[in-house]
Amino acid sequence: AGSPDYVIRGGTIVDGTGGPAFVGDVAVSGGLISEVAPHVEARGAREYDARGLHVTPGWIDCHTHFDAQVSWDPYLTPSTGNGVTTCIFGMCGIGFAPCQKDRREFLAHLVEAVEDLPEVVLMNGMSWDWETFEEYLDSVGRRSYACDVAALVGHAPLRTWVLGKRASASDRPGVDEALQPHEIQAMAQIVQDAVAAGALGFSTSRGLFHRDKDGWLTPGTLAGKNELLSIARAIANAGGGIFQWATDFSSYDDLPYAKLNPEKVWQYRQDEFEWMKQIAREHGEKVALTWTLGWGNEDPQTSRQTVEMQVGILEEVKAEGGLAKAQVFARTQGFLFSFTSRLHPFLVSETFQRTQARCKKIGRHLLADLRDPEIKASILRETQESRKSGKWAELYSVTTTWPMTYRWTAHYEPGNDDNIKVMAKKAGKAPLEIAYDIMVEEGCLWRPFSAWGTRDLSLNHELFCHPQIVPGADDAGAHYTVFADAAAPSHMLTHWVRDRTHGPTLGLEYTVRKLTREIAELFGLPDRGALLPGLKADINVVDLEKMEMQRPYFRKDLPLGAGRWLQDVSGYKLTLVSGCETVRDGVPTGAFPGRLVRNPRRQPGKWSGLSHELAGPFDTQELSAADAAEAEAQRLRALEGAGAMGTSAAARVLRDTVEDPQGGAGAVHAAPLSKL
């Protein structure tokens, strides 16, 4: 058999199967694991001493948005620095393929609003050397990366390809515009072709929180049962795959959450559950279901009811013979506020904006000036006054929910006494001043915007103990300017396995299986996810005792100098992808062994090549005056619901207040005090 290419010796092996950890060696030959044993006799061409360290499979991140970043960043930062060896993207119905040349701006416009990826970066950073989804896969496949990548085809580009500017027409408030059978058939055929070419499956959005810049829901949000079932059949016809979506299980129509009719919400949920179970009955495990299992910031009882409702349907789908696993946050998603980031409470202050501009011009450190007592007093006064005026008041309210705003902590599970309101009361100061001082001296604040109803992670723990839950929804590659959760797989180890004090922890072997083998099985990737002979040599060697979450920071490292939040993690000693070192002692090696992973179950013979024939016109006929008036009324109703929650709403408020409409995401103009 010859000598192995690589042997990792003496580490504590946690193999991803859930079995007990043991001390031993892992041998690699030809990019595959060749032996796992207490002692490998053969000497490797290269060897690594892992004594005192843990050896695990590489993490599989099942919910990323690297659809665009694959064009400009072969490292797929920050994921590959967090032990991720397979990234799956194309989630929540969002993506850039299929996409005709005349629809690029349309999709980029949508994605900026939904996923907080600046439109100007998308238009200039991507290669755009594709139109059909198959061509997009080929484009990705021509590149090499620091990890493997795989893609789903999204509902938004699919609808845009077939329907043009009518992509979201059936998702408008109060509109009951069913698509024509031939339009649904066209979309299903394109999905079948995408899966046959290598897509892992299909994704969509079914929540009121995903909207474009004008407030319209993401295309397909209110899609009917026939459309969804036709797409599921297309996945099955092409060999099988995943059906993923983001949902609030409430969106029977485009209405503000406060105006939803409880009886209609209940009926909507029954209808949703029925098509999910029908997919299970028709296709068994051939079409697996996964969604982001979320809940709001309501009281603990409401949060628990929302969770139990979703766990119930998971179990019902399984009882019908289907495969369904929901994704749960390793840590609650939350806004990060610093004086250098896109979003924070003091953006509305003219003094702040003037000080920031001056420091940038002369190369002076901003925080030095912000410590000046006079500057501080002016910023606090102007920010406080902003709450009295229109849109400025809306921005103020988004960023000053003090009972739910905390100083940043590495564990992301602060106690109730750690919020800004309580801290201010203890200090005898205004909350705004406490927030200002923390941002100056410590760097950033954290404000959870969903799944924080119990004010801790107790529901997350209960869910992680359920066999139909996997860690996910960290949104790596998206929401760059408002939060950074790509380190969530590492957080599973530091917090859930090692450090948690607010409640029970999780076992190491159990957690590693959740991060690896279970995700591989869900997404139909049998060649990875465990340290077993014959599987891909995607391996992490970690110093669990020294692994630490570093404080997030804002850096302008995107194309055209756009900025984003990043977070470093220490403790990764070695990462292998297909047996090749990609990270050593926390530093990228510059090797790019990662490749596009095409759906192992695909049936290429099911590809028709009809995408161009199935494309619809982009522009529609000019509206009559009456229809135009109704369309504007619909848009205003959509905007009423657009402030619902989450990052899309926050980004919309920023665009409507402090950001230059011509400058794109992150461009700020001064707010005259006379208008506050």
C-alpha cells in the first residue's frame, strides 16, 4: 500500500460518528483517510504531533451566502479560519444564478437589501461569466479554494429568469395572482436541470423579514403549494437533494406582524405543514427538508410555543417517511455596534459625522477625538434629540433598545444585569452615555434581534439535544456590515462544550457529530463528515483548552474598499482539506485544494438544456394610471410591513436616513441638525 502522505499522531480523536473519543493516529493517502487506529505503524511523508490536541473532521457549514464571494476570495474568509472545510451556499432563496445579463442589477439590488451585500461590490466584484445555473457551477468549478464549496439554486433568481420584473408580483400585499401552469412548469424544469448539473437542491424564503430596497417581499415568499410541490418533484426527478427555506410560519399575506390575523396564521401553518408532509409522502428521504428554526424576542412562553410548533412538524415529517432537520443558531444573531461600523446609535449626530470625516482626512485615530469631553457632550445631546424627528427617530429606536443591548462578551449569553439599562441605573448615568463609553473603551456592543425571548440560550440547548436539529444559519458571507457569526462552529466548542455557565453544556463527541456527520447526511454528502477510512481527509487539529473567540472588529477589505465585521478565533493548529494543509497555527498556508462539490445523487441524463428557451421577458408592459396608482399603494403597504425585524429592516432604515442613496451601503452623509 506504500507510505501514507500524512500522519497525525497522538491526538485525541473525535471521529464525528458520536462514538467515544480515543487517543490515536490518523493516516492520509491520496486525499483520503487511509487508517484510523491507536497506532499507525507506517511513517508518513509528513507527520504532525497532535499530543494534547483534539483531532476532528472538518466542519461543514450548511448555511452560508458565499454565492458572490467565491468570485473574489479563494480563502472564503472568515470561514476557513474557523475550521470549515465545506461551505454550502445559495440559501434563503437568494443567489445570482440563473441570471441573464439584463437582470444582474435587479438581483444585486435585491441581495443588498436581503443579505446586506453592497450592490456596488456585487456588480464590480463578481466575474458574471455565466447566465444559466449550470454555467454558474462551471464558473465556480474553474476556481480553487481553501475549502470545498457546494451550491443550491435560489427561488429569487429562478423567478427572475422566468418572470422578469414580475418575479415578486404574486407576493404583493393583498394580491392573489397565481402563476400560470406553464410558468411553474418552466421553473421546475430549470430546477431539475440545476440539480442534474450538480446543485445540492433548492432554496426559498417564506418570511416577512426578507425584502428588497423598496419594501417588496423576496420573490416567491408567498408562492403557492403547486409551485413548491412542482419544484420538489423536479429535485427528485434529477436524483434527489435538499429543499431549504427561511420562514416565520406566519406570512399568509404581506402585512405588518402586528396586523396579522391569528386565525389566518393558524390556517397558514396547517397549509405549510401539509405540503411539507406531502413532500415526505411522495419522495421519502430523496428530498430532504431544512429550515431555520427561529423565534422572536417575545415572552418566554410565546417563544417556547413557537419552538414546540416547529419541532412538532419536524417529527410529523419524519413519521411520514421524510428526512427533515431544522437549523438552529449556535448563538443568537445580533447587531454589533462600534464607532467604525455601518450601524450604531450615534450615526445621527452631525458632530460625530463631522469628527469622523475630519479624522479620516488627516489620518487621526477617531477614538482619540471621541474621548474629548466637549465632543462627547455634543454627540450625546444630538443623538438624544434625534428621537423626536421622523426617520431619525426610527434609526434611534433600532439602535437604542437598552434592555436588550449588552457589552460584547465572548460567550454571547450575558445575564440580565449585563444590559445597558441595568448598567446605567447602577452607575447613575443615562444609558446613551454608558453605551458611548463602552464603545470608546471596549470597542463594541451587541444587541440580539431575534431568538432572544428567554433572554438566554436555554431553548437553543433544548433544541440541540433533539435528533432533528443541526447547528446552522450563521449566514457566513452575508450581513457583513451589521453582524459577524461565521465563527459559530467554533462557538459550539468554546461555549456549548467547554465554557457555558448559564445552563447545561453539550458533550464533545455529540457536538462534533452535529457539526459534521449529521450535516453531511442531511445534504447527501456521504464522502465526508467523519474520520473513517475511505472518506475525504478534511481534518481539524484544535487546542480546545486555548480556543478563544476574539472581539469582533470592522475592516474595509472587500472589493472597492467596502467594510465588514470580522471575528478571529484562536486554537486552530491545523486544518487539512483533501489531505492538504490549508491552515497551520491559525495562519492560511496559501494552498487551495478546495473544489466545487456537485450533487453526488445527480442524474446528468435528466438535464434538458432548455433554460434559455424557458426564460421570460424582463420588462413588462407600461401600467395604466389606475394600475400604477394601485402598484404604489401596494408598495406603501409593503413598506409598512418592512420595518418588521432583523437586518433587512435595519439596513432599510439606514438607507432612508444617514446613508447617501448614490453611495451604496455604508456611504454616510451628514444629517443637518435643523432636520433633527
